[in-house]
Amino acid sequence: MKFFKTDFPLIRRSVLMACASALSGITVLYGSSQYAEHAQESRHNAQRLLNEAQNRLAATRQDQENMLVYSGEYGALEEHKIIGDEQRLDWVEGFEKLRQQNLVTDFRYNIAPQKNYAAIPVANSGNFHVRYSEMKLHFDLLHEAQLLNFFDALRSQVKGRYQLESCTLQRGTADSNNSSRLKAECSGGWITLKNRSTPQ
């Protein structure tokens, strides 16, 4: 079948409509493709947000369960001033009260600056930084039982957690009554737990 220039006016409208239809089809296909990509991306974002929300919900439920299980222990730690800031002033006041009780002949102490505690072996401290304030004690004693009585009183009367690490005893000089005295040096430190979410 042959077409001549004189035939074009007769089929021009049909050709234009076919071109317009093809162009519309291409536009629709492109738009559909873009819409499908956008829908897929939106679906991925929605799934990600859902996963994050489910993870947060699971963590919150776990925290609630932990609070129910450990609230008593946490409260006891707070009451004994183990959780929070270093209680150096309370420790000093507590030692002065112990001094007035004459549990030992005499004692002296020094508390070093607080530092991070490095447990051996390494332990997971959860949501807390473990801090350590090293303290050394020097005693003049009449007998060994005085040392035990002193640390019993320390545990029961001074709020906080003193971790005793070691003590060394040596015989001292005789006093005016010729009774021999003992000297003791003990090392240890105060343990404090600081919540990781609390500003340093």
C-alpha cells in the first residue's frame, strides 16, 4: 500500500491521535514507575519506623520488668547512698562519729580522688559507671578484735559501700603499762554507682 502527500491530510488526525496516545501511554508508564518506586520507599520507611517502635516498646517493657524485679535492691542502694554522687562529706562525718566511740586506740585515714573502677575480671555494670574512691586507714590497737569491731561499726553506721581489700598488722611499742600495742594499715575504697545517663 502506497501513501502519497495528498493522503496525509486525510490521515493527519489519526496520526496525531496515535502520537498523543503513545505519548500519554509513555507518561502514564513513567508516572506509574515513579509512583511504584515512591510507594516502595514509603513502605520501607514505614517498616523501619515500625521496627524501631517495636524495639523501643520491647525495651520499655523490659525496663518495666527490671524495675519490678530490682526496685527493692535499687531502693536499698539509694538509701545507703551507693547510687549517685560521691558522699565524701558523709564519710568524714561518719568517721568522726566512730572516733568518738573509742573503738580503737587511734586511727587516721586519707581518701584519694575518685576514679573509674576497673574490675578484674571485667564485669558488665549495666546502666552504671562504677566509681572508686581509694581510702587507706592506719590504726593503733590494743588487740586484733578492735579492728574487727571497727569495721563492723563502719558497715552498720556509715552509709556507703567500703570495699576492704587488705590489712597488715605489726607489733608496736609497749605503752606505759608495758602492754604491747598493735599497728594496722588497711587498704580499700568506697564504691559509688553513677547512672550513665546522668551528666558527669
